[in-house]
Amino acid sequence: MEWNFDFDICAVAMMAVLVLYFLRKHDVPLRRNRIFFACVVSSISVALLDIVASVMSSYHDRFPVWSLYLINMLYYLAKALSPVIFYHYCHALTNKLDKFASIRIITSTIPLAATFVVVLSAPMNHYLFSIGETGFIYGPGRWVLFAEMMIYFALSCGHILMYRKVLKRVSIYSVMLYLLFAFAGHVAQIYFKYSQMSSFGVSIGLMILFISFQNPNYFIDKKTTLFSAEGFIEYYKEQLFLGRKVSVVTLSINEYKSILNLRGAEFIGNILEQFSVFLRVNFKRGTFFYFHNGRIFVIGWDDENLDEAFRLINKRCAEGFSNRWGETHFTMSYIVVPADIGVSNIDELNNLLLVADRDRMNNDGVLIVGQEQLESSRHEYEIERALKRAIMGEGLEVYYQPIYSTEKKKIVSAEALVRIHDDKLGVIYPDDFIWRAERDGSIVKLGEMVFEETCRFISENDLDALGLDYIEINLSPIQCVREKLANEFIEIVNRYGVRPGQINLEITESSTSDYSMVRENMDKLREAGMSLSLDDYGTGYSNLINVLNLPLQIIKIDKSILWAYFREGNEILLQVIKTFRYRDFKIVVEGVEDEKMVRELEELGVEYQQGYYFSKPVPKDKFLTFLKGFKA
Ligand code: C2E
Ligand code: MG
Ligand code: MG
């Protein structure tokens, strides 16, 4: 009988390309990459063994019988192994703790073991095949291999579907296509008994996986040709999942932003590429990942002499890099996260690096992260979680701090100041979370919640009877540039039946704000009857002209200016008071902590005072009690 193995030859050719690719290209050391390579190797072995067995069977009279048995048994063993490897590959794709881990061990071994028994016993019982006068003869047990394959395909398919939520859509589709083509190849082979099409089906399936997401370029960062951040994240998660500890070293170009601003993206892109080549050539042991803003992550430097590595890199950077647009020099900073420090997830690593970045400022370029930084990053992580919970409506509270009128000698208003209550951390202060909320945009929601809560407070308490003219509420610059801000606030005020005049909004200067939008909002709010203050006057104003053009009534002078006057005799306070009084603004001075300050501010003609001398910010009930008991 003539066997047709044309399809096998095509399959071998296709898979040989994949093997070459994998051998030539360095890839992120992920489990799924290794197992994929094993899939390719096992499939190419099946195809090659198939070709050899077919040739030998075609000329069976020239070979001893035992050798025909041997080659066919090898072929069947490899063929039985192949779908099992693919099943493991599917597991590596998800990297999730398997609820059925023990079942999986059984499922992944029993059908394979049974098939091995059938294959190995073929020379004795001729159940799977036999070698007769005409050469290779199929036995009645041919279905066993097909059934085994079907079991593993079904398990693979089930696993992928079970974990579809953690997989990218491209992975799901590609795996399904692989299974489809492999299945079709096997069915075709059964149908056309003497044409070897199963390996061809498998190789098309592998090609699909390779093209869609399994090729080594998948995790390559285009700019630097190092691996990408995504590759790092996948690697790091996998290592933690496997219970391994990883050390990470980060390399950061200190002047990245200024070079980018000055010379442009193309220039720095090219420099980064050169720098990356330098790293790859000189440090064979490390695997490098490019993040962004000139930061590179290195893994695999556990045995590297780090001091020597840093020295070498610093030397190279000092020599400078040049391209057709010019030349540049830069300096590097390094953060070392030792493996045994016990980082437990990728978010924690991120927070840890943020903390380390801040600590690095006072360092000579190398920071080895210790337990202290890990603790503080965990603390910050908790704050972030508390903030998220607060945004969901859990734990947000508004405190009130009284504002004293020098003229009327009584409390005439108050400032609403937000706090978060957390079971673990206790009271969290705004300095710890406002900037985070601004960074991720949740300040919009948070600000609205504070505004609404304050309106509720006003609607539930008769401000006139309490002697309060209005409550001051802080606004973040992020809120001020939102087109909908004024309308939303006016709607809330109306909903609670609050007189707009009972609200004063505090704004601060921002160097990036779009002042036409801010102005539009402030005009609307002003027209509706709310008043406006400029908060924190004296803390770095670069946009003062824009800010002072807004319809403001009150200027709040920052405590630092007050304290500078009382502690160092710095006279800026006097000048500021003079200037703003001359321009008819009302003035609030913050940070009044003792009687001496109260007296002197009174003499200077400051209308309003706010500070711990009168009261710290307190919850609303305490605030009401305070008002009742207050005596000038
Ligand atoms: P701010 O608006 O300048 O508020 C005054 C801050 O100074 C408050 O800090 C207050 O507790 C503190 N303070 C007042 N008097 C004294 C004093 O005599 N001595 C000392 N040492 N401190 C005094 P707090 O409550 O921690 O708020 C910090 C900042 O957080 C606020 O500064 C404000 O910019 C921001 N913030 C607070 N609540 C909100 C809010 O609801 N939204 C927004 N966007 N920011 C808020
Ligand atoms: Mg304020
Ligand atoms: Mg202030």
C-alpha cells in the first residue's frame, strides 16, 4: 500500500519555521511560551515519525518486523502525548488556581496511561495495529487514540470556557480554532485512511496561535525593542502565582521628561533604542522590560554584581548618546526590590515603587527597598482602598471648622472639610487622599458627595438661628474645569432647598486649568447667588492673574504666611493684607493657633480668622455643640 505523506511534509515545514523562530528569538520567560514550544516540538515529532513510519511501511519488506513495530509505536506514543501537552498549555494560559486541581491530575493522566498501554501492547495483541504480509495493518483499537485526543480536546475547551473572563478574546478564539483544525485533520485522516492529514490540521492550529498572540514579538515594545510592560506584568503575576520570589531592578532616566520636552519624541525614542541595545549586549543575564517615561524593569539580576552593573551603565550614560538630531547625556536612578522582601501582588509592587520613587529623591541614585518602604506602600494601598470605598458611599464624613469674625466677635461661618473613616486606619485626612482622587478623577464624585452632604447639613439645621452666614466648601481645580459643574451644583442646592447665599466655594489656583471654563462656571455659580473664595493664598501662585480675574469675594491667606510672620517676622503677611483690603476683598487668615495671633490680626484689621485656637475641624454634632458653647 502506498502512503501519502505530502500533508505531513507541509506540516513539518510550517512547524520548522516556528521552531526556528523560537530558537532565534528571546522571549519573555513565561510558562505558556515554554509549553507552546513543547507543543510545536511534539507536533513536529509526530509528523516526522509519521513520515518515517509511512516510508518504512511502504517498503516494509526491506525492514525487520520489530523495527516496523518500534517506529509505529513511537509514532502513536508521540501522538497520544501531543493533546495532553496542549491541555497543559491551556492551563498555563489562564494561570488561575484550579478548583479542580486534584481532578485535573487524574484526568490528565488516566486516558494517557490507558492509551500508552494500548500502544505498548500492540505487538502482543494486535489491537491497535499489526505488521503483516502487506506491511502495516490497522487493528480494531484505532478509535482509542481518537477517543483519547477527544477527551483532552474537550478538557482544553472546557478549561478555556471556564476561565474565559480572565482571557483575552483573541486567546479564546485562537485556541478554539486550533481545536477545530486539529479535530478536522484527525477526522480527515480517519476518512482518507492512507493520507496523513492530522499533523497538517495541528500545524495550521499552531500557526493560528502563533500569529495571533504566541509569537515572540507579542511582548515587544516598539520604541525600544525591549519587552513591554504588559510582558512584565504577565511574567510577574505568573511567578507569584507559582509561589516564586522575584527580584526586580528598575533603571530610570532622570532627565527623561526634560529631554522629551526639549528634543521631542523621535529623538528620545532613538536614544532609548541605543540604550536598550547597550543593555542587551552587555547584560546577557537580565531580561529587560520597557515601561514608560524612561523606566526599564530588569529581572534575572539576582546573581549580577549590581554595583558593577550600575557603574557600567552610569559610565555609558555619561559618555552620552548621539544621533542625527544631536547629542545628549543623562543620569540614571536605580531601585532594587529584593526577592525576599515579600511583595504579594503587582499592585503592591506598583505602590512600593511609587513610595521608593519619593524616597529616592534624597538618595545618591540607588535605593534598595526595605521592609519600611513595603510597610508604607501597604499603608498607601489601604488608603487607596479606603478611598474607593468612600467613593462607593462607605466612610465619607464631613467635618466643620468654625470661622470667627473679628468685627462681630462671634462665629459667622465654617469650612466643610472631608475625612474618610476606615475600620483599619481610623480617620484618614484629606492630604492623604485628595491628590489620589485628583489623579484618578474620582475627585469629581467625591467633591459632589461633600457638596451634597453639606447641603443636607444646611437643610437640616437653621443656619440663621446658629448665627452662621454660610458654609465654605473646597473645590478641586479638576472640578472647576468640568462643563457641568455649575448646573449640577445649582440642581443640588435647589433639591435641598438651600439658599445659594449660604454657600461659599473655595477654589485654588492651578497651573494647568482652562480658565475660560473655570470662569464660565464661576460666573454661573455667582449669578445663582453663591460666593467664592480664593483658598491657600501664598502657596505657589503661577497663574495669579487668571485667578484674580474670577468673581471672588474672599481671599483666604494660607497658614504658612501667618506663621512666617509670627515665627520669623516675615512681613509678607502685612503686604498681602494691605493689598487685598485696598482691593475690597474680605480676608480670612487660616492657621490661627493662639491668642496672640488673634489679637494682632484684629489690630491689622483682618475680618475673619480660622484655626485651632477656636476649634479643630470636628464632626457636625460636635460642631453644633461647640457653637452653642462658644463665647468670644
Ligand atoms: P484648606 O482648605 O486650606 O483647609 C484648611 C486646612 O488647614 C485643614 O486641613 C485644617 O484642618 C487645617 N487647619 C486649620 N486651622 C489650623 C491650625 O490652626 N493649625 C493647623 N496646623 N492646621 C489648621 P485638612 O482638613 O487636613 O484639609 C487639608 C486640605 O485638604 C484643605 O486645605 C483642602 O485643600 C483639602 N480639602 C479638604 N476637604 C476637601 C474637599 O472636600 N474637597 C477638596 N477638593 N479638597 C478638600
Ligand atoms: Mg479650604
Ligand atoms: Mg486653605
